[in-house]
Amino acid sequence: MYLGGRWYELALAPNLVPRNDPVASLDVSLLHDRLLTPILGIGDPRTDPRVDFVGGIRGLRELEQRVQSGAGAAAFALHATSMEQLMAVADAGLLMPPKSTWFEPKLADGLLTHVLD
């Protein structure tokens, strides 16, 4: 967590991590369920105007700049979701939570049309 010009490491006791739930055990879920909602009163991170997402490629410096500029009061940097975590969520038939599906490198995509005669 970046707050007041300093980085802080937030840790949760391992026994508080729900190991039998692949979604609830994700860092983004733990942050939301243990801090954002109960302490800051943030419900839906997709619609709450107090939450903004910064993609991992932009780095910690971007988070620092947003707080230092006053655009945000605090910033949180999370570990990337691992492929094992992603597969566990998919295998359980569940959906990834908001703000948890940023992956690098991005696959090139687009639309290609080819006329066949």
C-alpha cells in the first residue's frame, strides 16, 4: 500500500486465507473483502468512483504519481494472478473478480476479413 509518500507491506495471517475457495483466496479478493469493503466502504470496484485501475505494465511509479498528485489517497499493488490460480478458478466454474484479469504480454488480436471466391 502506498500512502503518505511511503510504501507499506500489508500481510494477512495465513489461517485467514480461505484455501478451499479459489476466488476468495486471490489477493484481489482478500484486499476487497478484508480492507476495501469493511474499512473503506467500497462495494463494487467496477462502479465505485473511488476505485481506479492501473495496469501492471505501468509500474509502481504510476501508482506513486497518482497518490502524490492527489488523484488518489492510497494505492495498492498486488501480486500478479498466477496461471495456477487462474486455472483453479476456471476448473471450479467460477469467474475472476474485477481488477484481477490483467495479463502481460497481451496477445495480438483484431479482425481479419478475407473474401473467398
